[in-house]
Amino acid sequence: MDFVILIFMKDKKYSGVVFIVAIVIIIIIILAFVLGKGDGSPATTNLDLGNTEEKQDLIQVDSPKPGELITSNPLHIAGKARGNWFFEASFPIKVLDENGKLIGQGIATAQDDWMTTDFVPFEGLIRLTEYGGSETRTTGKLILERDNPSGLPENADQVWLPTTLPSKSEVATTNIFLVAEEYPMTDCERVTAVTRNIATKESPAKPTILALIAGPASDEEGFTTGVRTNTKLNSLEIREAVAYADFSKELEVGVAGSCLVTSIRSQIMRTLLQFPTVKGVVISIEGRDKDILQP
């Protein structure tokens, strides 16, 4: 400030400009401290987390994240919860629209032994009755309730987080390929197209593969999948008409038998080959495309 005042006194010609610059600098400094954390760190935008932070010692939701755009219908939900959040290895889940109307409900199921006080992984699928029906994006609420067979209020609990529902223009229809139980197990390559709605402004390939990993919804009786639902899609690139899909090691964990291996490959390849830009598919696991998915 002494430097600014010195210039102001020595050169009246530029005094007005210098004065304005000094005021602007002071305002910027004040805003940095008021909007920041007070330690010189940049200001951050508040994100509505619902009540996930206060419930994180009981239940943690990995997918979807708070405020995240729901990119597929049915909605895939995954996370981990203490064993006492479950009853008979499950608990109820539901989605409300911005007006509090129920637009989907289902059951999340434990993926491991739930008879413990430790965290247990869970997964669930909810088919939404309203998805992409508005001209603009809308908000919703995902609620995961502690299973309470006693019905006693003191045993009731829930965690909730906000979600984002896509606009009409963002939604497209695609297919995933599942195994129909009506066909003989010996027909290993035979898979059946099942419709999914996805929301994306980019390539539909990635959300479609994520929908395939999520598997059949509870109301899709008669369909099964060889792709484990805890499989992660590490990357998906389409180069020169070839789709390179890299998955986590869970894709082949516990896989036994040539028919199951063939079925998994067929599910992934048919799902990707439906897109006009894809003429070939290379499947890899943790970067390896050799000696994978062996019977």
C-alpha cells in the first residue's frame, strides 16, 4: 500500500487509475479470505450430500454419488453397510422425484456374509417409472432404509442423497445382452437383447457396458448374466472401429467352465458390436488381453 500511495503522490496524471487498481486489489484479497477457508486456499462450492456424512459410520454409498446424473435406467446402486443395516441379507431402497413422488423402489442385497457388525458390500437395481420425461434436468432423492422388521420407530434409520435425472433430449435407448434361461446351457454363445435407457451426450458405449455389468433387474425374470456385478470397467476406447474394453480382475474371478467363459465374451462383444462405429472388440483384464477368461 505504501508503494501505491507513493505513485499516487508523485504522478497525479495516473492517480485515478492507480486508486482504482488499489481498490480492486483490496476487494480481491477480501473476497479470497471471505469465500475461501481463511488460509489462502481457494473457495469451494457447497455440494448437497444429503445426510451421507452423518451416516457414514453405518452405511456408505459408492454409486451413485450425491448429485450425480443417473445415466442408466434401471439405476444401479452399490456401496457398503454395517451388517445390522440388513435383515435377511437385504434392505429397501427407493427413489423420489423432486416433488416427493415415488418413481422407483427395490431391494439392495448383501454381497457377502451379513451376520457381522463390519461393513458388508451391497448392490441393487431400481427401475424408474419416470426417466428423461422433462424438458430440463430435474432433481431426485435416493433413499436407502435400514431394514426394520420390528416396525419400531427406534429401530428405523435411513440415508439419503440427491440425484440428478436427465432431460428428455439426453436419453437414448440401447441394448445389453443377457443370457435367457429358456435356452439350453449348451448354446453358450446365445444371448438376448434387453432394452436399457441411458443418458449421455458422448458415446453410448460406456454407459451401455456399465448397464451390462449391473445385470438384470428384479422384474426381468428368466434372464441371468455371467458378468459379475462387482466388475469395474477400467477403460473403454474405440479406435479405428475397434472397441478396447479393459475390466477389473473380478470379471474372471470364480469363472469356471468353457461355456460360462464363452457366454461372458458373447455378452460383452454383442453389447459393443451393436454400435455402428464398432466392427471389432478386444477384451482385456487389468491391461492383459492374453490368457484371460480361461475355462
